Amino acid sequence: MDHQRYRNHTDGFRCGERIEDDGSVRSVIFHCNLPSGREIEFSCREPSCGALEGEENVVTLTDEDYAVVDPNFFDEGYTMAGSTGFKVWTGSRLLIETLVWPHETDCARLTEIQNRLGTGANVLELGAGVGVVGTYLASTGANVLLSDLPTLVENAIDPNLIRNKSCQTSKDSDGDECPSWFRPRGFKIGTGWASAIPIDWKIPVDTQLTDSQRKNIDFVVASDVVFLAEMLDSLLDTVADLFDSSAGNKPSFILSFQRRDAKGGKDSTAFTTVDGIIAAVKERGWALDCLAWRNVNITKDVDGGVIKDASEVFVFEIGP
């Protein structure tokens, strides 16, 4: 591991949680501040996992809250893996900090990516969950198309885009016209734009995007989307199609990934491993570079109790 790419915690970036209760449903509101100081926030079904640090406010739900039946359990195409999209995971934080908050130690390539994202780059996010990463990138200048399963788009991403669409900064222009990339609908958020669309990795992606969207992608991003080994090939097949369709833009894929193989090692059959990602990328003839990594402390439910464990989170750039 390249210790020069180790990323210390970012001064000035803060996250937290609070409970929002409308009388019938209790939601966890995850919030974080932009470089401008303004905050954006996201309604989630559960507290975050590994995304909060130090003295940042953490909330807990009761056993009664967890006993509520998942209202989307019988939705078409909905899976238990998909249900994890209703909370914020470890990799989201490091990915946001890496792509938006410059550090003096950042490599030249990362600085180039940061500058492009802040000046209107077209970004497709895969497995967006509640929309934290994509909304944050839009708030700071990118044009972001967030995607996930239809249930997540309808019940998490769209409501959270609406929740944040009034997050304006002094640089915003009320006269801005929605980019054609998003039409017929886009949300002005901060200094950028965002919209959402359902994408299923098991279906050819060219049938799920418009011609303009397929051919004009600058970056594909994803955070904590392949914790199960069975998901990796489908994800990379989708990314391969996007590399081909937007070849004129020379897009790259930026993936944050929390190591979950400390006990299983490279032979783990259940979880995607770091070695597994590297091998799958090399098998396709692609290049992989670690832009940033960080040690993290996470909590785990073990035998009815909660323990703390150490892990690492990585931000990889992958390209053809």
C-alpha cells in the first residue's frame, strides 16, 4: 500500500445524524456540510455505518423501529442487497472528501479529477443508495445522473434530491437552464445539477440510458456497491459498456471500497476482496490506481452484541 496516498481526516468537513419523526415514521437524517459551509441532508431508514467520526452525532433506533416490515420487500427486482441502499456506508465519506476537498498531499491526477468535477463534468453514479455522493458532487459543480434499482430511485434518491434542490450558493444563477443531459427533468442543487434514473446492472445499460447520456459520460462513480462477491462481474460489465459508449470522453471509474476480507482473506467466497477487485480489473486489461485510502473503525453485530473492528477504505480509479 502506497503510504503517500494515505488521506488524513479533512479539517472542516463534518457529518452527523438526527432523528426525524413525522408521527407515523421515524427516519434517520444524515447531514454533511459543503465547502461553502451550507449543509445537505438525506433521509435514511437506518443509522449510517462507519461514516461518522470522532464526536459527530450518532443516533440509535429501538428494537421496535427495526421490527417494522420493509414496505418495499415485495417490489419487483428488489433484493436484500438492494435494501442496504437505504443507509449511508463507510466508503461514502472518503469518496466525498477525496473528490471534493483538496489536500496538499493529493497526487496530480487526483487534483485534475477534482478540478473537472467542480466545473461541470458529467458523472454517472451507480448504486447511489440514498444519494449522498452524487448529490454532494452536484452541489459542488458536477452534472450527476444518480442511478440505482427502481425502488431506491423512487423512495430514496428522488425524495432526497427534492429535499436538497433549494441548497443554493452565492455562485448559483437562477437563470441556469437544465442541461440537455438530464432532460426532461433535472434538479438544480448548489452549483451543479442532478437527476435520477433506474439502472439494473443485469440488463444492458444502453437500453436504460438515452443516446446522449451514454455517449457523454466523463466519470462513473460508485461507493460501497460490491460488498458481495456475486455483484462484482455485473458491475464491471456495466462499466465496460459505459467505457465503450463514451469512449470519446475517455471516462474512468472511481470506486470506493471498504475492505471486508480481514478474516476471509483472498479466498473469501461471500465478500468481494481487494485482491478480487484487482484481479477482475487486470483480467479485463484495465488499469487501477489507488487515489486515497484510510484506516477506519467500524461496529459489527456479533452474537447479539456490538463490537468495534478496524478496517481500511480505498478510493480506486479504474480505466481501460
